Amino acid sequence: MKGILIAGIALVVLGIAALVVNVVPIHHQEQVAKIGPVTINSQKETDYVIPNYVGIGAIVVGVALVVVGTRRA
């Protein structure tokens, strides 16, 4: 049952991280035009917002897994 305990701890840590870091920026490089050997690229940044309920849900599920993992050990 150590796997359940480790998974619970990982979910709690990821849930706290999701609450602290609300936005994850992702950088994309996109090819705009290609004329012969010349290419024109564009850099774009997309922000992905992590809702608070995702972090709270991960913490709740993680704590439940930790409790189950410690009771079965």
C-alpha cells in the first residue's frame, strides 16, 4: 500500500503547486511563411489558467489516499 501513500503525497504537493501557480505559460514557435530556402517563424506565448477547484480537488483526493494508505499499512 506504499503506492497509494506515495500517490496521495504527490497529489497533495501538486495541488498546493496548482494553488500557488495559477498560470502556466507555454511558448510556441510557428512557421508563418516559407519562400524557397527562407522561412519566417513567429514566437507565440499561450497562457493556460489552472482553476482553483482543480488544486483543491487534488489536495482533497491526495489527503484521502494518504489516509487510506496509512490505515492499510
